[in-house]
Amino acid sequence: MSHSKMLSELDKICRNEKQHVLVLGGNGSGKTTFIKKLARRLSYNSSVTFCKLIPCALLKGRSADIIEKLLNDTMTELEVKKPSCLFLDDFDVILPQIDQEQRHLAMEKVVSVLSQKLRTTGVSVVLVAQRLSSLNDGFVEQVMRARPIVSRKIELGPLTKYYASYYSEKVWKEKNTWLAKENK
């Protein structure tokens, strides 16, 4: 399935069905660009959806308590601003599969809190990671297997050089067209 078809499908899921999605893809597959495009689409179409992106790479090395508080505060904010969608980019960075025992136990707490929030909130959540195997086993068990709360798992293939250059050129043209209109 092409990125544009997946984008349309996820737009519908996030806007109408209030379900959660896991987006997987390797380095250079366009995951971050894809979710930013989805966020713009959700924000500017006929029924505006409030979107918030958390780049989880910035949370790497933070304590589980800080991460838990950030997630709780963000989910509470988004529940007030319905309809809304939360994007957790590079989610696998904050949930290491193998780490020190103390950190692993602390992250289990974060996993538990997030899983509970995902089950009880009216906010759509899009989790973005490189691969399923890079996620914490407890999280995968809770989210994907035991009682699934992620309704869709999408895997983005690598962008070919043609599509990467086409997309970059298209964005550049759109930006210059917009700037030309603004300068008139």
C-alpha cells in the first residue's frame, strides 16, 4: 500500500474511530515526515483535530517519573481539546528492550500507565517505532497481544530515491508557490 493510501486510511481512523495505531519503519522510511503530514491533514480538514507531537528521542535518559508525568499531563490536555490525536515519535527510544534492572522496572510502570490511558481515553494515539522487536516486551504484550488496544499496525517501507526526491521537490514547489502568493 502506498504512503498516500495509508495516510488517507489513518486520517479516517484517527478522526472518526478514535483508535490507536502503531507505525513501524526503518531509518529513512519517512516515519516522521509521514506523521507530520498526517497531523497537518487532521488539523486542517473540515473537522479540525488538535494534534500534539512528542519526539521521544528528547526523553531518552529521563526518569520514568518524568516520562509518566509528561504522558499523563499531555493526555489530560488532549482529552479536554477533543477531537485530538497524540503522536509519539521514536517511541522505542524510551522503552529499551534490555537495560539495567532498576530502569527496566521503572519503564514497566510507564508502560502500565500508558496502556491504561490508551484503554480509557478518547484521544487517538499514533505510536511510531523502527520495529516491533525494539519495543519493551511488556509493552508489546499489553498493547499488541493480550488485550490489543492498537487497532492497526502499519509498516512503512523505505522511500525509494525517486519518491524521496519527488516528495522533496513537491514540498519545495508548494513552499515557493505559497511564498509567491504571499509576496503579491
